[in-house]
Amino acid sequence: MMSMFKKIRRVLALTFAFVMMFSMTAFAAESDTSNGLKITLENVEYSYDGPVTRAPAAAVSSVTIVSSEAYIDSNGDVIIPVYIVGYGHNEVAKWDGTSATYVSQTLYSGTDRVVYAFKQYWNCGTAVAGTHTFTFSTTSINSPWNTVSATAQFKISE
């Protein structure tokens, strides 16, 4: 009786393996050959070693314009870093009243890999000699939905 059960199980496993093998082959064979090129899936690997979520995101508690790290890049554009503690959205960065462009951000996390702060970099456009005002604000993504802002003046000289 046990031997018969093992044989049935092997036949079902083999049948299932063939079904899966042919169904994946048929899926991978789909391609657009309108230009003579084909694309097929060879191998897929996923991993994740980034920050983890353990609780609701912390509200924004502070914003700091990191003036000591502001610089003029190789294109002649002014780059201003802003350090944000907590999670915000609807960021508004302006240089002399004109919208700055988001460039990138760095995540800061503790030993438990939970992100607690961000440093965002903002491109304010071409550097022009004179005194300029940079403003930044962000609103918490959750309660209390507060808005935190900062303003700084920068002097660009020749």
C-alpha cells in the first residue's frame, strides 16, 4: 500500500514538473519580433537588505538646511542639502522664490535598519553672484500632519 502511494506521488510530482516547465517556457517565449529582436527571461534573483518597517512612520520633527555642505557643482549649479528628521511629503524647495529641483537623497537608519532621517539634495540652478534666499518646507505624512520649514540666506561671490 505504501509503495503504491509513493509511485502515485512520484507520477504526480513528475507531471507537475512537466506542466510547470512547459508553462514557463511558453511564457518566456513571448516577445515582440517587430524589429527582429527577441527578449527572454534567463534568470531572476531578488534580495532585500534595506530599511524595514516596524511601526507607523514618525512625523517630521525638524528640518535643517546644511549650509556647511552647500556647493556649486561642475555645471555651475548651486546644490543645497536639507536634513529632515521624520517622514514628510509635499516638499517645497525654493531659491529666490523659484522652485528648486530635487536631485537625490541619503537615508539614515539605526542599528535596527529603521530609517529615521533623510538628507535631500536640491539643485537651485545656475550660481549667480549676490545674496540669495533658500526656503524649504515639508508636511508630515501622518498625524499630526504638521509642516516644518526652514529659511537660509547664501552669499555667492566671485
